[in-house]
Amino acid sequence: MLPGLYDFEVYQGASWSLEVTYRDAGGKVADFTGWAAQMQVRNALDGTLFHELSTDNGGIVLAATEPNIRLRMPGGATAAIVNRARYDLFVEDGVNRLPVMAGRITSSEAATHD
């Protein structure tokens, strides 16, 4: 199974969030109750890790109903993304590990700094 491709933009230093509805092959909203998820943001596929979101660290929340995937990155994480990054998102139930989405992240530089 290949992940869905989704590119998005973040604003450096600003919190970012995205809600996604993942459907099975039959079009039904997938029930992710009891599943875990992990998403890594890197400067290249095997490059420097900028940030990791997971169900363990609260960066990803999974649900049984629509939207069944909620992603959140704090401002400190988006501040680390310079120009472009790559990511992929996996969900797993202890037996199956499914690639849900992957793509590129583009960052816009903030003019306001601390």
C-alpha cells in the first residue's frame, strides 16, 4: 500500500495543525481506536530529524470517527523547518503498519522574532 501524497506549508515559529479523515478501500471511515501513530519530519528522507509527532507524545490523536487523525506541531518545531522538509505518517495496531500519508513541507519565514 502506498501513502497518499500531501504537501503543505507551515509558517516558521507558528503552531500548526491538520485534521485528516482516512477511509478504507470501501470508503468507510477507518476506526483507529487502540492504534498508534508516528510521523517524522526531516530535512531529507534519511536526514536530520526536525520533529517527531506520535500518539505517545500527543502530537497525533487518533479516533474512531471523522476526522480520525489529528496532527499538531508546536511553534518550536515549525521554527526548525528551514525552506523544505519531508515527512511520512504511519499508523499501526501491533500487527499491521500502514503508511497513511507522505510529502513535502515548505516553510515561510516569519518576520517577527523573539
